Amino acid sequence: MSTAEHKHGAVRETPDRYGAFPRLTPEQLQDLTAHGERRRTAEGEVLYREGRPFREFLAILSGTVEILHDHGGPDERTVAVQGPGGFLGELGLLEGQAAFDTAVVRQAGEILAVPVEQQRALVDGDPVLGDLILRAYLSRRYLLIGLGAGFRILGSCYSPDTLRLREFAARNRLPHRWVDLEKDKETDALLRRFSIRPEETPVVLWQGERVLRNPSNAELARLIGLPAPVPSSDTGRCDVMVVGAGPAGLAASVYGASDGLTTVTVDAVATGGQAATSSRIENYLGFPSGISGGELIERAVLQAHKFGARLMVPAQVTGLSPQDDEYVVTFTDGSRVRAGAVVLASGVWYRRLEVPGLDRLEGISVYYAATVHEASLCRADPVAVVGGGNSAGQAALFLANHASQVYLLVRGGDLNADMSRYLVDQVEQHPRIEVLLHTEVRGIGGAEKLESLTVEDNASRERHTLRAAALFVFIGARPRTEWLRGVLALDEKGFVLTGADAQAVADAHQWASLGRDPMLLESTLPGVFAAGDVRSGSVKRVASATGEGAMVIRLVHEHREQAGNLVRSAGPEGPRPVAGQSVPWR
């Protein structure tokens, strides 16, 4: 609906499509009333404003409320209209982020205001209410992303910093819109309006008035309200430091925090890892109709918050050093955290395709993920996907809903070799996917963006050209362990050795003094564990990574108990802290 509709009569409420705008039952409203405050509202009253943090969960008892993007600005438009029984807010309310839209009362009435912390506790204690609100908030977040609400990134498609900001926003599932300095018609007006010189781009435009000139990822994170790292002047302490916030790291966060361990989880880019970029995971236990990677990760993040885990993004680890039977973890900004145990769950980096000139098109028309963000740039053009595993198959199926044609380029001669059978069947039956076996990319065409690919049949050595406006690469990955070389043992590919493999190369004297060998997921350093894709020999599946993340906390407990026994047997120094006795996180 248009924003002008309310000027000429009563506004129409937005129907509850996809569970985004459900109504609370009278019984649910009654339960909430005991924990909140009833307030009268006046026409035109602003209940919360874009760019400012949420303070309260608001349920509508009577009257109507209009949700607006860019309220009062040139791009103002209606996101939704809600009436009695509806509730306001979206995912940012639960995650402590700033609001990405504005709520304005259109018909006076009454609302129920519940403090956010109180509402979180109520949601945790009522599974039915909690699931209703969470599903609505997730749907609303993706609605905002689809509308291009939130902040704007103004920059050239050829700028590495523009690519960096866009990737950070997309990976963290933040509502935003990219304005291409090279192509979008509104660019000149925006440059004049905010007095921005082209050479000052990329910039982030926030709340229609604030300009951040080429901000770092950390500066953008603070603007949105993502949790900040510990100040460099402080050295906090936690029971468990989890490095990496993919499925393994988030599982460790949930189980660590729920077991009473002070748990801090950090990630250099975003929560979710590779799993968050998957358009649909269909073989994850408990979701027979499948679930998007983004939704699975958002649920895990909220669950970790529920139990008290602290998640910090972006926060990149650069060092790990033993100190007094514990470990000091160092970050790029110089800050340090002391941890009783460390869980390495940093996942892997995507492998780059070695084709001359391809690097200059990365982020422009060559991608290593296939999300809504990348798919929206295809615009019904043919695209190519390189890879023969599950990630490539999932990407091809997702992109086939946006592109006119998808070429799946597989180096081997059998799609069944590395791809699950259910995916093979869907890929082979899809009318817009063409599978090319024994095929490798040898060259690219296009000056400013990808226009074509030169591919070679590695059996016959014949070459031909494919028209393609984008290339998606899924050819495996390498571990994120450069910072661990020389600190603990890695295999020949850089994955962390654990268990029996770690024991074979570990310092025998060090472990003999402990009276034990490395446990199943433990590295060559006592109390340093690895879980998920970063671990040597791991199964590269979301479910197995989640299982290892849960299992590793049991091993952390065993390590702590054994360390405590050793200290107590040492005599006068007394016992070390146990779970729940660590120095409070600041």
C-alpha cells in the first residue's frame, strides 16, 4: 500500500502472509499484561524510530500502527499496518540492534509495553509464544531485506571497500540497499544532498541523515548495535572462548552457556559461517521440509543469547598463548581475553578459482556464496556454478529461481561422487539447470563485468564459450588456521589435529604431567579443542559440526575437573575457579 492511503481514510491492516504479522490471542495478551504497562496512544505518535535501539516489546490492544521505512524522508513507504492483537518490532529487538523502521500510530488506541529483558524471559518460558514471536521476527527481517530497507551503501561496484561493506551486511543479514555509483540514477542526487565527493565513497547513509565515510566493519557493526569487543584497555576472563560462530561454534556457545560456563564467542565476519549462505538445507535432522541457513543460524544465535553467551562480531583473533594453565586470546585491536578453555571453530575459507583475470571481477560478478543478495543481481541472465558438491547443488537450485539458465560445471565425470542423492535428483530434473561434466573454466570474457566463460572438456580437450553474467564458485575450502601455525599441531592441509592424531605428535612430557592423553576433540594443547570444519578428519556437514560443538563442552568439563584435581592435590595454593566462579565479564 502507499503511504498516502492513510490521509484519505482508514488504513487497511496487512494480512498475515508467511507468519510475519500474526495476532496474539486474548490469553497471551493477558499473560503479557501482568509484566507490562498499558498506555494510551495518540494519532501521529512515534512509538519507536529508525536508527534508535528498541526499549520495549509493544503489543497493540486497540487502534492501528503503521510501520514506515525512511519516515519523513524522500523514500518514505509503508512496510506494514497492524491492528489489535498485533505486536511490533523485528529480529533486532531480540538481538539488541537498532530499529530498521519507524512505528507511527495512525488510529489512537492503547498499547501494552513490556521491557525487552522481561519479554525475552517470557518468550523463553513459553515455547508457543516464543515460537510465534520468533517466526514473525524472522519473516519481518527478510521482508525488510527484500524491501531494501535499513541503511544504504553508496559506492562503486569496482571498489574493494564497497564489496567489503556489502559482504559484511549480507553475511550478518542486515537490512540495507546498495546504490551503485556507476549505474544507479539516484547517485548524483544523493552525492549533492549529503555533500559527498565521489572519491570519498563508499559511504554508509544511516537514518537518512548520517554519513559514515568508508567505515570499517567494526564501525558499521557498532552503528547497528552488534555486540562490541572488550575494550583494548581491559583483559576480561571467561570459562570458554569460542573462536568462530558457525554451526559448531554456536552449538558450543549454547551448551557452554546453558551449563553455567561464562562463554564468549567471536567471529571475524558474521555469525553463521558457510551454513548461513545456504539457501536451503534439506537434510538437517528435524526439518523435513528444509530450512534456510539464515533462519537456522538466527535461531541458534537467539538460543545462545537466551542462555547468556556473549557473541562479538566482528572480532578477529590473532594470537593464542598459554598462561598459568589457561590461555590468553589476542585480537587485532590489541584487546585480550583470558580463557580457561578455548574451542577452535573457525571453519574454512572458500577456495579461489585459478583463472587469469578472475580476481578483478570478484564481488562484481564472481561470487563464493549464493544468497538472496547475489541472486538479486542476476536479473534473469544465465549464470554458471562451478563445483560438484552439495554447496554447488544447493546454489544451482536456488539460482534457477532467478536466472534464465544455470550451467553447473563439474570437473569430474559423476555428479553422484560428491553430491547427495536427493540433490542430484533435483538438479538433474530442473528444466533450467544444465549439468556439464568433465568441464573446467579456462578463461573469462568481459571488461567491467562477466559476460562469458571459456570452458574446456578435460576429457576431449575441446573448448567452447558459454554466455554467463555471473559465476558462482564452490570448489572446496581451506581452514582458517594461519594464526595457529607454530602454536599447535596442524595436518598438511592446515586442519587442526585432535585426539589420537594429536597424541602422535604432542609433547609427551607435557601430557604425562597431566596424567592423560588428548581427548577426542582436543588439540596438542591441553584445554584447546577443535570442532567442525576446522578439525582434521571432520565430516563437512552442518549436523556433524553442530554435534561436535555440543560434544566439545562435555570435554571442556572433563578438562576443568582434571585441572582442578591437579591443583587441589598441589596443596596450599588452593583450587582454581570452577564453573560460575570466574571473574565477571566486563
